Amino acid sequence: MGLGLVLLATTVPVFRPYEGNPYPLVGWLAYAWGHSAESRHGVIVPVIVAWLVWRKRHDLAALPREGTWLGVIMVAIGAALFWLGWKGDIHYVNYMAFLVIMGGLVLARFGRRWFHELLFPGAFLIFAMPMPFLDEVLGFRLRLFMASASTGILNLVGVESVRRGTAIYSAMDPSLGLPEGRIFSLDVADPCSGLNSLFALVMLTALYAHLTQRRPWKQWFLFLCALPLAVLGNMFRVTSIAIVAAGIDQKFASGPYHTLAGYLVFVVAIGSMLLVGKLLDADWRSWFRRLGRRIDHSIHRPSDAY
């Protein structure tokens, strides 16, 4: 079973670059991880999956092995999808078909309980797959939203700004004779759109939700927070660069501080993720009961006699 998966992933060519020989699935992943900023986080996904399976080793050892024919059907469906992806030269289909085949083999050999225990680690392998097509769907829209929202925040905090497409300029100041963009000008380019951090943060949030939350609705709520948290982190990056450019120096803001702000994205987003997790873990019923008792006590407390 394992040998068959290894051969499928390392010998069948599914990716045909413009130059050079075709790559199997493993070669395609390595090629994408090395050539795409949005996919670099994928290199650590197999390591995380191996750790997730290893930490379940005692639970898995205690489970019975009750293979089912549903797994054979699942393998057949995955094989058909793999063939379609190979014929159509769609390596994304090949990769998803490989995951289906892997899950089907677990189901056929070990049974449903093993499949259920290994479902999240198997599904987590999706984050190893390069997703450049999302850049075409979300990239420009995120850039426009980031520029619009950041301009609004800058004006709100007193840094007069105007937006032109995905670019943000300091507003004209006739009293000082300053034209538009004289103090600062910056463009929300693709790296600032949030996609680079979005992929990594969605992966990290999914892992954090799985490890810290037990109820499915809490896991899904925290997972769905990944997009707004990534946007929040990148919004902080863009606005802080503009504020530093206006308050200190534009060359410093576009140079050393721009590099530092790239790390601040993750600090803000991860900090917000941890805060949401703490709020989900809080005992709100006890808190509201204590608040109710305090309000009731303050209402019925006898007034001082004069």
C-alpha cells in the first residue's frame, strides 16, 4: 500500500513546465515551493502531518483494524480522477486525487475509525498544494480593498491621504504648497495584498483550532477568522508604512521599515488569532452570572441613611 503511493507520487509525470522534463507530484510540489512566494509554507506541511500522525500513535494502536469495501470504491474514484487529471494535464486534480486514493487505502485496510482519526492530518495536506489560481481570483480584489481600507484608516487618524487605484498618496496641502504625494506615496503591490500571509495564516489557524478547540463550531469559527485576521495584519502593515513615511522619512519607510513591517503582519495576525482562541475558551456563562449578581446587588443595595 505504502509502496504504491510512493511510486504514484514519484514516477508518474503530471507537471510539464515550459522548459525541461515533466515532473511527478513530488517534483511539482518541490518546484512550486521553490518558485512561488505564496507556496513556500508548503514545505513544512509534510513535517506537521507526520507529527500529527505520530501524536496519535497510541490512539491508533488501540483501534481495531476493520477494513471496509467503501475504501476500495474510494480508491477507484481517486484513480479515475488521477487519470482524468493526467489526461487533461491538470496537476491540481492529480494531487487531490492522490489524497482521495490515500484516504481510500486507509479506509480499505484499517477501517472507518482509523479514517476518522487520520482525517484531519490527511486533509491538512491540502495546504501543501500550490494555489496560484487564487491570486487571479483574489489578488487584485484584495489589493483594492487593502488600499481603500488603509486610506480610510489613515484619514481617520489624521494622516490625510487619497487613493488612486491600488496606490495611496499623501493629500495635497495648499497651505504649505505641497502637491499630492509629496510627503509619501506607496502602492499596494501583490506582496502587500495579503495573499502571501493569507495562505500561511489559514494553515496556522487550522492547526491551532484543531489542537486547542474541541467543539466543531469553535474550530470552524476560528478557522473562518483566518481571512479577516490576515487582512487586519496587512492593513496594519500598509497604514504603519504610510504613517512612518509621513512622520519620519519615506526612504526609511520604504526600506528598512518595509522589511520589518512584513514580520509585523504575522505578529498582529497571530496575536489576534490567540486572542480569539482565548475568547472562545472563556467561561462566558460564569462571567455573565457574576455580572448579573453585581448588577442585582447594586440595584437592591440599601441607600445610605442621612
